[in-house]
Amino acid sequence: NAGVMQNPRHLVRRRGQEARLRCSPMKGHSHVYWYRQLPEEGLKFMVYLQKENIIDESGMPKERFSAEFPKEGPSILRIQQVVRGDSAAYFCASSPEPGTAKNTGELFFGEGSRLTVL
Amino acid sequence: GEDVEQSLFLSVREGDSSVINCTYTDSSSTYLYWYKQEPGAGLQLLTYIFSNMDMKQDQRLTVLLNKKDKHLSLRIADTQTGDSAIYFCAESIDMRFGAGTRLTVKP
């Protein structure tokens, strides 16, 4: 009964490189959320996706950040040309299809991917 | 996070009660949640309350909801050192989280 799996757990990049963070939702979950947590700060919503569709990306920075959730495979959060300010923990969460009997609105979180930009 | 507000820090002594408060702005949420984040880990759901309820009790946890004032609170009775964590409130309408309240329990 695997939970939400995120990898890598820790990623170190130099300024200007690309970071790719992966998230496999819980089995049977079709919706994925990405959040960013800066040191000593709260959880900031970034993007909400279902398979092959971005539902809400209002929290995503306009440049350098993108997210996808393909029909097959994990959801990917991609950060191009990273800067030191991108250093943070990135959390993925998943949920079943909203409105279904098994959905109470609870989000199931992964352990996070901690990005350090040197 | 801007629509859900919490105080950032709370410190209590072991055995005392802790009360963590949250205010929200969107009254159309069906559920309101409390999540707990332990150091180095992701968030886990602690408890939730339907928006048509005023109170929910679950062992040491009591959730109070004041819909008129859009105020949610979490009371932890007999707080233990293992309760030290960050507590987030969230509303179901858009799954935005508050900034989190860091609870420190002193022996």
C-alpha cells in the first residue's frame, strides 16, 4: 500500500542548472498538487493537475517553472535555470477524483524533495 | 496561504492544553482540515470537520468551528512532547494552507 512517492528526496544543483522533481501519486489517485515550503515558512500552493490537464496553476511562477502529469508515469515539476531562491522543500500531494464517494478532500502527502541551489 | 491565517508559534508545557487558531475567508468550503507536519516529513491529516458542524472531538483533539467569524481552532489536551510539530489548517474549496503554527512542547 504505497503512499505518495517523491524523488529525489534531496537534490543539489548549481545556479543555472535544471531541476526535475518527480511524484507518483497513490494508487487510484488521479489528482496531484505541488506545494513549496521555504525554510521557516508555510506551505505555498503551486499547481493542481489531473492526468494530461493543468487545472489550476495560479501559484506557479510565470517563468522557469512548469509542471506536467502525463497519461503514463509520474507528475514532474521542472525548474529551469535555478537560482538560490529556489532552494526549498517541494511537496507533492494526491487525491482521488473529487466528488467521488472515497474523496473526503483529504490530501495525501509525499515526504518531499529538498532542493538546494549552490 | 493568503486566505488562511494562523499565528506562527506556540509554546506550552507538557501536560497543558494547546489551542491553535486559524481564520479563513472562503465560507463555501465543505470541509476544514488540520494537518500535522513533523520535522523532515510531509503533512499528515490530523482531523477534519464538516462545515455544518460546530465541534468535533477525537480523543485528545477538539476542533471548534465558528462559521460566523470564519474561525477554526484545534485544542490538544494533555499536550505531550511528541505533539511538537507544525500544524496547518486548510479549507477544501481550493486546498490552500495557512502558514502553519509551530508548536513547541517543553518538558
